[in-house]
Amino acid sequence: MKAGNKILFVICAVAAVAGVIIYLEASSFQKTAKITQGVVTSSSMSSYEIRFNSEDGVERIIRGTHSSKGKRYHDGEQVKVFYQTDNPDKSRISDGVKGGKKVLFWTFILLLFNLLSVYSGRKKDKSENYFKTQGQKVEAQILGIDIDTSLTVMKKNPYKIDCKWTDPMTGKEYYHTIRYVWSDPETLLAGRKSLDVYIDRNDPEKYFMDIAFLGDAAK
């Protein structure tokens, strides 16, 4: 398992614990909370002020700051307010239960992604080991290096490398284009003119090309 996958598992564990804590705390708050309508009485670029009347008839104020990506409140807007009847100053305008559920949902998605990544990595390692131990090694001649203009990311194009090798049993030639090489191949290849290819002895159409040194994206 790669270090990155281990780090993601730790992040998932921390996020899951945080999500459960948020959910349980919010659930406990909601069970004893009174719900009323507040009104935004002041809103600036960075902060807002919401006034509401608690059950005892006292007007109370909630002050907060706008988040960079969250909802922005406007003067006169009505907002749902949750407060504790035994302590009306203990109030909030966010539904923490939904927040906790969102944290747990995205944690699950991240965990699922990480598990798929681990599975894919192990499957790839198993396939690589099979070809290296059971396959036949041949040399793939590097025919040329060029920029792949079919793909652009952040105004940058990856490189592609055209290769050719011959099945020693049948004499049939096979061609392969290595794509998604994001660093200069000339430097990575360090002067080599060929690459190692391991072909399935029973089915030459199946093969593994050892190109890990070209970067994780290359294939």
C-alpha cells in the first residue's frame, strides 16, 4: 500500500470521528431546541447581525461572519433560528445535523475512492509481477518522442513516446504509444533507446511495459 493511501485512511478516520461528534452534538441540541424566525438587521461584506425574540419576549442578537464559500445573508432576510429555552443566548442558525451527515457522506466517498485506489494498485502490482515472472522479456525500440496536442491541462501538453517491438516467436511487430508523460522524456530516458516489455507467452497481444520511471500517469 502506498504512503498516500495510508494518509488518506488516517484522514478518513479523523473525518469520520469529527462527523459523528458533530452529528451527535447537533442531534442533542436539536432535541431540546426551540425554533423561531429571526431577521437579518445588518449585513456587510464580512459580517452579519440577526435579531430574534425568544420565548420570554426578549430580543436577542446573533452575530457572525460570512464564509468565503457559504451563504451570504442580506438585510431584511428571514432566517430560521434554533435556541435553548433554558438558555436563549445559546443559539445557532445552522442545522448541525445536516452538517454532520454531509461530513460523514463525503468521508464515505473519500474512503470508497481510497479503497478502489488500493484495489487498483494491488491488481496492477499482481499483473506486473505475473508478466515479469511468467512473461517473455523483449526490447521495445523507441521510435520517437513528440508533444501530445490532443490533451491540454493548465495550458500544458504532455509528451508521447512511440515504441515498437517484435514477437521473437512469430516475427510480428507490435506498436505502442506511451501517453501522459508530463516531464521531458529525454531527461527521464537518460539516453536509452529501448524499453523493457514483458509479453504473455501464450498471447502476445497481452503485455506489460516497464515505464514506472516516466511518472505515475504514463501508460
